[in-house]
Amino acid sequence: MKILIGICLLSLPLMTSAQQKISASESKVMVKGTSTLHDWRCKVEQLSGELQAEKSGTTLKSIKAMQMQMVVKSMKSLKEDGKYYDSGMDKNVYKSLNADKYPQIVFNLKKVNSISTTGDVNAIAQVTIAGVAKDIVVTGNAKVLGNGAVKITGKKEMKMTDFSITPPKAMLGAIKTGDDISIEFDVVYK
């Protein structure tokens, strides 16, 4: 009888829970928007964070905690061809986000509403930008990779004014940035 119970216990899927850190070299966060001149995008080059998740093999069962910090002054404006703009564009971003006073954009998971069997996640997170914290609904897809890392991808659209940010202007107001932005994320926790 003891042998039968032991065999049954060994055949159950192995559930693991561990704290994992962002692999910055494998992760990408882009902020995109529009202006009266052209669409723009900024790549976040310095990010950090941690994830605590429960996994069974290559299936994500639950997310217990997740946070991410993005360094505002690591945001770099990119042209469509992937080359960087001059630092003048970046300085406008830093000024709009009040980077000297609020050096990071912070994401903290508050609640996971659902995780499907295919990894689709619906959650509520507190996002703090330029000192203004808002609870927002975030959706994405989470996958457990073969090496045990967790990859989370998605896109969130929002407005700058939701965080009390005045969309930047240039050339005495001749060039205006649109209020709508999207944040695209492809983040790996190892």
C-alpha cells in the first residue's frame, strides 16, 4: 500500500514556486506615440524587477507577485530604422516625465483576475508614472520557457494626461505630441 501511494505521489505534476528576476538583456519595453510631425517610440534600456509564480512544468499556474521598475533616463528615442535620434528628443521625454524628481516608472501587480490554460493573463496593477499612481487593467500572455524562465508579453494603451503629464510640444507649439501612448512589453524573468 505504501509503495502504491508513493508511486501515485511521484506521478503528480511537480509544482514549483520561485522568485525570479528580470533578465534585462532578454527583455524589451517600448513606449510608442504620435505627434503632428511623425510617430515616435522610445526603448527602455534599464529595467529591473521580480516575479513570484507557481509553475507546473511548462504551465504557469499562478502569479503571486510581480514588479518592474524602468529607469526614465534610460528611455531612448528610436527612428523607424532602429537608429537613435539625437538627445534633444530624449530630453523632452525626461522633462515631461519629471525624471529628476521621479527617476523610475514603477509597475506593481495588485491582483490576477485570471490566467487561462494558454497563458492569457488579466490582472490589475498599480502603475506609477511621474509620481502619479493609478490602478489599471493589464492583459498579456505568460509562458514558461523550457529553461524555467517566464516570458510575459503584451501591450497597454493609455493616455499621458491620465498621469497628469502634459503631452510635450516643440518649436513653439508647432509640433505637438498626441495624448495616446502604448506600452509594449516582452519581459523575461529568470
